[in-house]
Amino acid sequence: HYGLAVGEIPRNRVFFSHAILQDEIFEIPGATVAPRFSDNPLVTGEPHVIFCADILLRAPNGA
């Protein structure tokens, strides 16, 4: 399963806010035990995220 069927989430509570700060893939292999994410509402409640991988996509011109 992929994607989320949730309403608005504050930017500081979503995983991709960390991914956009780096050029490599951002991976959370164990969200339930990761200190930065274990108390995140997306981990503790629906959809109970346990793994997440994000990567920033850039256009060829860098935008």
C-alpha cells in the first residue's frame, strides 16, 4: 500500500519535510523506534507508518 488518505498535516509532522533537506534518499526503516519519529501521529495512529522512504525530485535545470 502507498499514499495517504489523510487531511492536512502540519509540515513539521510529515516525513518529507526531512527529505527535502538532502539530495539522497531519506529512509526511516523503523519509525516506531526512531527517536525523531516514534511519537509522530502518523506512526502512533492511522495509518501506523512503520517504514518510509522519500526522495526529492528535481527537474534537469535544478528546479
